[in-house]
Amino acid sequence: MRTADAIAYFGSQGRLAKAIDISQPAISKWGEDVPTLRAYQIQVLTLGELKVDLPLIEQVNPV
């Protein structure tokens, strides 16, 4: 899941931060991709409208 997509869904970094109960500066440190566990959390909160990108996760965390 791309950080920009998550921010766009919630409307701002601040709203996304509030939705997942973290600080806005923490989100600004994510880079291009949402961290894996946060991506799963966002997937649940959006009822699957935003989905975890498993191939992307495998590239970042090879098995």
C-alpha cells in the first residue's frame, strides 16, 4: 500500500494519524510505502478499500 493512497483516502496525514492512533510526524517518516503492520490496520479500517500489497511486502521483507 502506498503512503500517498492512504493519505488521500483519509484526506490528510493528520486524519490518517488520528485514525490509526499515531502522530502525524510518524507518518511523514514512512516514505513511499506504508509499513506492513500499519497497512493491515488501514486495510481493516477501510473495510478493504485499501489493500495490503503482498508482492510489495515480499520485496521489502523477502522470505
